[in-house]
Amino acid sequence: MTTPETGTQRDPRRWWALSALVASMIVIGFDMTILNVALPTMATQIGADTGDLQWIVDGYTVVFAAAMLPAGLLGDRFGRRKMLIGGLLVFLAGSLIGTLVGSPGPVIAARAVMGLGAAFVMPLALSVLPSLFGPEERSKAIGAVTAASALGLPLGPIIGGALLDHFWWGSIFLINIPMVAIGIAACMFLLPETSDPAAPRVDAASTLLTVGGLGALVFGIIEAPHDGWTDPLVLLMLFSAVALLTGLVLRERRMTRPMLDLELLRHRGFLWSSVSATLVTFILTGLLFLVPQYLQVVLGNDAFGTGIRLLPLMGGLLVASRISAPVTGRFGPRPVITAGLLMLTAAAVLGSRTTVGDGYGATALWLAVTGFAFGFAMIPAMDSALGALPSERAGSGSGLLMTLRQTGGAIGVAILGSVIAGSYSDRLDTTGLPAAAADAASGSVGAAHAVAEALGSPALAASANAAYVHGMDLALIACGVASLLAAALVAVFLPNPRGAAEPAGTADVAAQAVDARQ
């Protein structure tokens, strides 16, 4: 019997191994959305303002993005199954911390620990696929892993909403424990070990430059609406981010075996597939930050009802995950990804027309289109990018791809959250309110509703709703512009291999991958 270590994709255990990866990805997908539906509750129960909420989300994604490259390399060198199980254990530790704390700062710290654990799960789950599956099976495997993450997405809001309706907010962390246990057991018993001892070593300086650069960038974007774009600290963070990330690129280009494999970006297939996947993640992650607060606070649904009302988004994603692979096989990735991005643009335009008086029907429509567009663009983009990776660089290459995606997600929350925070605070009418009440109401739409209820001021609640919806509309316009730009870039620059045809820019990389698997 052959094994993944021999370089062949015909290991008979590969479908059982895929089930272990599916279990791990469900854990990550589950946790991504269970938190979003809890954000309005956390705003009132632990006194988190919009900036705190952004950091509760981005504390996870910044660490996630920064740690994925070293995580992928550690898995390559010391065993992907071993490191994947270790990542799940770290994720479990962060979840336990989250159940024990009660203020924004410690919650952000718990989320950062969970992000570190997730950084091992996501790239290592993907890096195993090129070793287990050949080109004819890889799309199905990627579709299964993507669908697993998607399956966790609707479960998160529904189960999270039910928990929040009956228990304290920390129960959203507690529920991770059995999910992680299932993932660990599946990996231990079903996933074969694969490794590449010749993989580049983890460079501590490059890791620090990555963490510092991304952290400074996100900090500057999040704090700018509150302190102003010309605030000295904001400017210092933004300039520091540019300097640190530039230093990272220069350092990696000088290294013989770099941790950040920039050579992969020379191949058009990998580069433009990664760009499209990153921009789609930017949009979706930002929307999952904004929409639950609209559904729960503005439309007045409880947490469970909010989760149910996110199902059109998840349903569209699941449908697209089933049909994108055969469509891509017939027409190639370029027209499919471009069509998905154009659909995402159309969904953003529909969503940007939302007004305070609109009901849920129009929202359900554009959420469904958004989910379908996300799946239709993301799966062929991921497959196209991973197909350009030599198998011996699977960990570092998939780590780079996922780092770009999660960086896009972190920046999406930071930018779109900042757009809505700035618009909300500018439009909120706090005339006649005591200074303390006005300051609290300006923190978030959830806090404004709490103040309005305490003061018996329906006018304040109405003003908060109008201000939030206006900010959400502006954020959706930004999403539409980003998606349209991505569609244009993909249509012009992305190669379009079909069948045995290879794009000129990636033929040498694909040949290396085929040779490595034989």
C-alpha cells in the first residue's frame, strides 16, 4: 500500500483522512459565526464598544493570519497531523479561557489564543490535500473541506443564538469543547502523518515582522474613526505597518529558503487566484461583522432568530460549493471566478439600498446571492491556487495563501467596521442627552438601544437605527467596489487552464507538482 509520504495521491485512506480534515474545518467554521451573532449581546453585557468588538474579531484574525506561515512550515518539518492536533489543543485552551473572563480585554486575549490554534488547523488541513489527492480528485476534496467550513457557518449562529437566549454569553466558547474533541479524535485515528523534513525553518525575525506589521495596520485602521486619521498614534501605527511589512518582504527575498515563499507570486495562476480569494474573504468577513448587528438590534430579532436569518447566506454558499467544481471543469477558473465576483458586486449593490423601514425579505435575497457568489468565486480560486503548488512546498504555499486570505479578513473587519463606526458616530443624534449617556450611545448601536431603553427615549433608538443602516450601506458600497475591481483583475490577468491545458505562467510549477506526486 502506498502512503502520502511516497508522493502519490492514491493512498486508500485518503477519503477517511478527508473526513478528519472535515471535522477539523467544521470546528473553525463553527467558531467564525457563533461569535458574530454574539457581538450585540457582548456589547451590552460586557460593555464592549464598536472598537472593542472589532478587536474581539480581529484579535483572532490578526494572530490567525500572522501565525499561519510558521504553522505551515512546522507542520511540513515535524508532521502535519501532529501539528494539526496541537493546533486544536491550543484552540481548546483559548475557548476555556473565554468561558472564565468577563471584560473586553481578556476576551480579546482569549480570541488571540484561539487564533493561534486555528492558524495550525486551516493551512495544515489544506496542505495535506495535494499529497492525498491528484488533480482529478482535488476539486472534490477542496469542495468537501470548503463545504465543511460552510456547514459550520450556519450551525454557529443557530446554536449560538439558542445558547445566548438561555445562558450567559460565555457559553459560545464552552460549546467549542465537544466540537474540538471530535476533531482531535478524528485526526488521531483517521489522518495519516505526512511531512517534509527539508522544508524551510521557521524564522523568528520574519514571524515578528509579520505579527508587528499586521497588528499595527489593523490597529491604525480600527482606531482612526475614533481618534482621527491625523492622530499621531494612528499615523505612527500606519507608518510602522508599512515599514515592518516592507522589511518582511526585503528579508524574505534575501533568504535562500524563505518562510514567505514570494517566488510563488511570480506565477500568474497562484497570484491572481490568491488575490481574488483574498478580496472575497475581505468582503465576507466584513459582512459577517456588520449584518448580525443589523438583524439583531435594528430589526429586533433575538440571538436565535438572528442565526436563523443568516441561513440564506450559508445556503447560497452550500449550493455553490456543490456546483462550482463541475462548472469550473467545463469552462475553466477565470470565467467562473469572474462571474462569482460580479454576482458579489450585484449583491452588494442590492444590500446598499437597505433603509430603516425595510423588512427582512430584501435582506434575505441579497444575503442568498452573497453566499452563492462567495462559494462560486472562492472554491475555483482555492483550487487554482493550490493546483500551482509543488507538493513539497504544500505547507508553506497553502500557508501563504491562507495568510493572504486571513489578512484580507482582518482588514475587512477593520475597514468596514471603521466605515460604519465613523458614519454611525457622525449621524447619531445625542442632543439633550447627559454626557455619559451620549458617550455610551456613541459606542455601538446596541449600546444606544440600551441607553434609549433606560432613558425611555424612542427617538434615540430611531436615530441609532438610521445611523447604523446608513453606515452599513456605505460599507456595502465599498464591498461592491472591491468586488468589481477584483472581477476586472481576474478577467484580465488570471490564466484559464481547462483539461490538460496549462497556462503559460504556471506550466513549470504544475510540472513540478506532477513530478513530485509520481
